[in-house]
Amino acid sequence: MRGAVIHAPGDVRFETVDDPHVLHPTDAVIRTAVTCVCGSDLWPYRGAEPIGDPHPMGHEYVGFVEEVGSAVTSLRAGQFVVGSFATSDNTCVNCRNGFQSNCLHREFMSTCQAEYVRIPNAQGTLVATDEVPDEGLWSGLLAVSDVMGTGWWAADAAEVRPGSTAVVVGDGAVGLCGVIAAKEMGAERIIAMSRHESRQKLAREFGATDIVTERGEEGVERIRELTGGIGADSVLECVGTAQAMSQALHAARPGGNVGFVGVPHEVAIDGQELFFSHVGLRGGPAPVRRYLPDLIDRVLTARIDPGKVFDLTLPLEQVAEGYKAMDERRAVKTLLKP
Amino acid sequence: MRGAVIHAPGDVRFETVDDPHVLHPTDAVIRTAVTCVCGSDLWPYRGAEPIGDPHPMGHEYVGFVEEVGSAVTSLRAGQFVVGSFATSDNTCVNCRNGFQSNCLHREFMSTCQAEYVRIPNAQGTLVATDEVPDEGLWSGLLAVSDVMGTGWWAADAAEVRPGSTAVVVGDGAVGLCGVIAAKEMGAERIIAMSRHESRQKLAREFGATDIVTERGEEGVERIRELTGGIGADSVLECVGTAQAMSQALHAARPGGNVGFVGVPHEVAIDGQELFFSHVGLRGGPAPVRRYLPDLIDRVLTARIDPGKVFDLTLPLEQVAEGYKAMDERRAVKTLLKP
């Protein structure tokens, strides 16, 4: 089959790779319905993370079950499935605690920008829909497998409550999905920090009530003005830089909460500053599996449409252009069709 | 009147100081019933915090109302009152959010090791008991004004739940009160980290089910062994050093919670490590006022007896010896009687 392989910063190629097979009884192989490029794929693409040997890319997917291992009893060939970027057996103690992305048998997906994908821990990871959804819903379901699940987790970790005020730091796909989540969880005021007009527009469409274009301390000042001088109840940090984290911590009110979901790159948090702020902080790779049944339902009933974060659709074979467009900020997120 | 004044590291004197008066309509002046020395008083005493000019000390108190300002309508002379080390108007938005120790009008108490004390924001800060409690209960109520309130906050911030497992890092008065709090909140297993026999004994009396004497990575290993390999649901960090914080973060299970109440001294938290742990982190000066009515009730009904953390009682005029005994670890906490 063919799939994306990264060779060096800026060098992603669509080439022939080994066909995936069931290697363990707990595996499944799916035929990719749609896949995409993630903001986090840009870290190695931009040389901000080591690449090492050329390797496949991609961790977002929805698809059709092709084949299952002998231990996979809940799935059958032909079913349409949604998974998570982190696989989980969904039975271990961490899974039972709701942190499936910290499953004792977790494997991070990394070969999904391809025609077929092997899914470890398939029974615990994949959720099948009752029937094959209308193709118009695939992009939304694909978003659920990562960015929408992550936006939801950001809002959940930031303890968004009905009637509360939420700030979203980061206007990438995750941040935009965070706006959806905050809205669904009942936030009355949702302040999106964004300086890109098209993203501001989408944020508003998703439920943002205010847009703050300033950054850093100026941005924090603006948030304070909008929140009676004290800051927001909940802040969703959807970037992962030190600046974004600092902005998030300062934008939260005393005793507020920051949910941080951008993988932190060179972020250190000052203990004393956090102490005197009373702010609660929780982050991590989103436990998407916890949210899958609910989020799939919200997409299938058209209650939410996170698929709108895809503003560029390309054939899978043009994956390189998909990266380039996102790197150059011509696209928020690229959908890839095999 | 007379009170404690710190002149230099190791040099606390009991000397004549100005009588306190009502300076603002919102003030009260109380006659101290009992006061004490706090673990945090040892930071300047040990030269770990700058002292500057000689200044009074002490932030824990229970006492009798002597005089109130014109704006204080809920208190009258003669009442027995319990307060908090942080004063609060109990009406501002931060107070209403439950973070009275972040009150917009907060003043930290700092003159309580004295015969009389001025209490700013008296109406919001002081809680009067219905009648003057039996003198045997004063030590417990004094503990409530700081260490018990702080231990409670540690357990609350660490989200201790019925049936859960809690670890307490630090066997000082706050840590020991944290054991009481975890027990009251229904923790089924309470692991106290302590290497001092007398403190271990008190911890067990307060409800600790296990004692871990190892520290650092060894201590964390031991916690893991006791918690099915994954760590504890809740960890109460009651020290404030980098080592204690690291121990606490590593002792929590994926998705568990750390409540940190020791004022952090040179503590930096690695963002990426926190991220992959899924651990929730919240700390700060305890919002004691939030808990006062409940904790006073628990002491008055003899449901808890945090007064047991006082293992040395001295006349107030021997305050210097009170510091010395704690510095030399001959005492956990010194009670001072005017």
C-alpha cells in the first residue's frame, strides 16, 4: 500500500510502504476512510522535534474494519469505526479511572496517513457506528478521533461549567474545537484568543462570544477587562509553548482552572506563582476514548460539526502539500482522502 | 503590651510593642486566648527568608473580642472568635468563589504572637462561637485557624473522595492535620510519609493506615508498591520544597490529584512531565474561612482533635524557646499562652 513517510524537516513523501497485518490477537486492520494532518505533526516537519530514520506519519483516522485478531470479539469486517490517537485496552485501572490515554498497554498511533492502518488494542480502542455514516459526517467523526476529543478534554480539564466564562488560548483546530466544547458544556461567555480573521470567524460560528487579538501580557490585560478584573473561570491552553502557558495561567481567575492540551515544549511552571494564584492545572494527552460514544453521538445527530475545522481537502497522495499548506498557515487543518 | 519580635535569624524576642487599636471601621481588636508558632515561621527564623527590619511575628490566633470598628456589626465585645491567617471581607468575588485567602482586600496576619491583635476585615474574617468554649478545646480551635484549615484544604485540593487512597507528604502539623482531613473525607487508605516515630504515632492516631519512611524515588517506589503499581488517587504536599513536590507528583496515579499547601521555595514544575502524568495540581494559601464553620463544629463536637499537634505548651513570654524547640525538631508545634 502507500502512505506518508517523513524523511527530514519539510520532506514528507507519499510512497510504498509495507501492508499492515494483524500482528497480535488484539489487533485490527482498517481501511482508511479519511485521515488528516495534525498541528503536532508540524513539530517534526518544522525540525522542532528530532525525526531520526524516515518513518510513517499520522495518528487520526476513521475507517472500515478489514480484519480483526482472534481476541477481538466486538468488531467485524465492514464496520465503520472511530478510534483515538492513543490506543487503550479500556479495561486496565487507568482506563477504568477514565485516563485511557494512559492505558497500561497504550500505544500511540503513528501510521495513519496511509491507505490501511493496524490498530493495536482494537477492542478497547475502536468504537463502531451502528451503520456506515453518511460521507458528509466523516470529517466530523475524524475530528472526534483527535482534535475534537482534545478540545473536549481541554474544557473538561479546565472544569467548564454552565454559566461560566471560558478563555481559549490557541486558534488552531484544537482551540476551535475547545470553543465547541465550552459551548456544549454551557459556558456563557467564551473568549477566543485569535488574530486570524478566518479563524475568528469560525470561532464565532462555534460559539465564541468575544475575540481577543492581543497576546502576552496585553492579552491578559484584555481578558481581565472582560472578566470584571479577575480573570476567567476556565482557560483552555491549546498551544504548548511557554508563552501560551503563561498567558493561560494569568488569564485564569483566583481559584480558576487551566486545562492544557498542547504538548508542552520547554514549559516550566513556577511553583510559587501557581501557589498564590490558587489556579488548578491539569493536562495531558486527551483520553479521547472516554468521550467517544458521546462525541460520536453529537456528530451523528448534527449537534456539533467539528469537521468544519478542515479547510483544505486533498487526495491522500498529495499529503506533502497538506503539510506545506498548514506549515505556511494557508490551512488550519488538512483532510486527506485515500 | 508585649509580643514576639524577630530581629535576625534565630533571634526572636518577647518585648514591649505598640498596643493595637481599631484603625479602620472594619477592624476589630482581640485579646489573644492562645496563639502558636507555625512551621512557616521557621523560614525567616532559619534565615531562609529575608527578615529586613525587626518585626512582629505570628498569624494563628483565637481570642476574645475587645473592640470593634463602626462597620463591624456582627461581632460584640467578649465573644470568643476564630479567624484565619489571611483576612477576608467574605463578600468580594474571590470570596464568593470560595477563595477567601485571595480576597480583594486580603491582609495576611503577622502580629499574632502577642497579647492583643488587630484583625482587619473583622466581619468577614472572624467566626464567633455561640458561647465561650471549654478551655480544653482552645488548642483545637487554634489549629483550625491555620494548620487544620490548611490540612483540610490540602485534602480538598487533592480531591480526596470516599474510598480513595491518599498520600500525605510531610509530617509537620499541617501534614498531620491533612491525615485528619483525608480520614474525615472518607479516604480508605491513608499513607503518611514520615521518619519520626512520635509523628508516625500521631499520624496513626489521626487515621493513617500506612507509614512510609523512605524518601525521594525510594519513597515513591514504596508508594507504588502500596497502590497496585500506579500511585495514589490524592497526594497532599505539605512541605514546599522541590523534593517534596517531586515526590508528591510522582506518588500520584495517572489522573490523580496533588494538593500543595507548603509555600513553594524554589519549586519549578516541568510542563511536559506534568502533561504526561495527567495529574491535576492545585495549591495556595488555604481558604480557611470557607471551612471555618464546619471545622469549628467538628472540634466543638469532639469529632476531631487537631489540638493534638501541639506537643509543647509555653507561656507566651517564652516564645523564643517555642521557636527554638521547633527549629531543633524537639517539638512539632508550640502552643503559646498569654
